[in-house]
Amino acid sequence: MGTTRGRRRAVTGAVLALLAGLGAVAAAQTPAAAATGDVLIVQKGSTGNLVTLQTFVFLPGMTEQADGVQAGATQFAVTNLTDRALTLTERTPAGAVVHADTVAAGRSGTFAVTGGDTVALTVPAG
């Protein structure tokens, strides 16, 4: 039992040290330079059926990621667990902007989308 308790303390200490280090790296970045944290993306069809589920991880220095809208998807739901607001921009395969919106840090949003388009998640400047 003592060995298990010691391992738990060591693991807990390592996790806390890692989180503290990540916080220090994020604090060293300029506000517009990066977002850190996870973004959960759920694409659903018109009847609410799950089409795809993905998680993106924004690391220091990363300002944009993109995801293709899967065939049959009509809704693109985003849970923003980063420390920054994210702008979502849907583009057609030809590059035309369909619409854009922002999801605040720690918030969720749902957007109507068309299969075959791409949604870019971007950290707004400034």
C-alpha cells in the first residue's frame, strides 16, 4: 500500500509540474501569438446522428488548424477549451468564405455547415 501511495504522489507531482510548465510557456507568449488547450469538434447530420468526433490541441505558437466537413454533416459543434477565443471560418472547396463566427474561450458553439467545405479555427489577431 505504501508503494501505491508513493507512486500516486509521484504521478501527481509530475502532472502538476507539467501543468505549471505549460502555464509558464503560455504566459510567455504574446496574446495574439498563440492559443493553448483543446478544441472538441463534433459533426452531426440533419437527424442528429454523429458523423465524426475529433479533438484538436493548440500548442504555443500555433494559430490555425482546419477540419474538413464530412459528407452527411450539417452541424459543426465546437467546444473551445483553449485560453483564447477562436474564429471559425467555413470555406467552400474553391476557397469562398461561407460564413465566420467566434467561440469564446471556455465556450461552445454550433454552426450549420455543408459537406465538402473546410472549417478553419484561427486565433484572432490582437
